[in-house]
Amino acid sequence: MPRLALVTSSKFPTLTEDDRLLLDPLSQHGIQAQPAIWNLPAQDWSQFAAVLIRSCWDYHLAPEKFLDWIAQLESEHIPILNPAPLIRWNAHKGYLRDLDTRGIPIVPTFWPEQIAGPVLLREKLRELGWRKAAVKPRISATAYRTQLVTQEDAATAQPLAVAAARSAVVCWCRSAPGASSSVRLETGVPPNGTSNGAPESA
């Protein structure tokens, strides 16, 4: 019976509730699936016929390490689902630009490096005609360092705008009508989740 790694994070060592739903159907198809924490040093990946990326919800805290691990699997010719190039592409919000240049509609997004000098968030929102926007790192998950702001309270997210001017790690996306005005801004070192087969920079 081939063994399949359902890759998870240390927060969910026995898989998330959703991921556990995969175990029985896979077993019925002759596949022995088991959880495997992506950054566990003692994990022997060579024992698996394939590795399925599921709930690596902490990958954004160590993105270089995560991508090095993906490269390691790739070099050892261990099949990864989704493929390594797709995971690398999807791990950074720059993929939205790729989609945009190919004519695929995306949420309207402003990239702070498009202009020189400091970015004043409130003024830029008014200039763009956006009543609300989500300010977020380009590599993130679980709303890490993500803040939903309006023109009126934009000053609360100005530190992220300043960080963008220094390191170009933040993008702004126009918020959909009816989105909650609640704010979540987590502190920590700005980093460079993974679910359903590829990292998603949420």
C-alpha cells in the first residue's frame, strides 16, 4: 500500500478536522495516508510515495526554510502535490501580478513600490477612490500582519505602509463591499498556509 504524507504544521500534528476526512476515502483506494509536519527535522520523507501539501499554516513565518524544504523534496525526486514550481509561484502575492498581466481579473491591488518616496495611506486611498482596503504582507497566512482599513482610520495601518516603502513587502487590495471593518494587525518580524495543494498568501 503506497504511503502518502498529508503535510501539516506543528499546530495541527494530527491534521485539521477537514484533512482527517481524507483518511478513510484514501484508505478505501489503497492509499495509506498519514500526517507529517513539514519542518520536523526527524521526518523521513523518503518513506512516502508522494507528499500532499495541506495545512502548513505557519510557512509564512519561515518562508525561506519552507521553500528550501520544497527544493529538498524536489531534489530527492519525491512527488509533491501541487508541483514545486506552482507552490513557489503561489507562495508570494506576486502571482496576482502575473494573473493581471495575463488578463485574468484580480481584486484591484496597489503595489507601493509603484511610486517613489513615502506612501501616505489615507491620501492614496482617496486618490484610488477606495473606501476600504486590506493592507497585507506579500507572504502571509491566517491574516498575519493584515489590516482592514478605511479612509477614516487609515493612520492605524500607516506603519505597514512605511514598511512597504522600505522593503516592498506589502500590497493593498480594495476591500469588497460589506466586508467587516474589524482590524487584525499581528506584531512580529515581517516575513517573506498552506492548504488544498499549494500555499496561499492570504
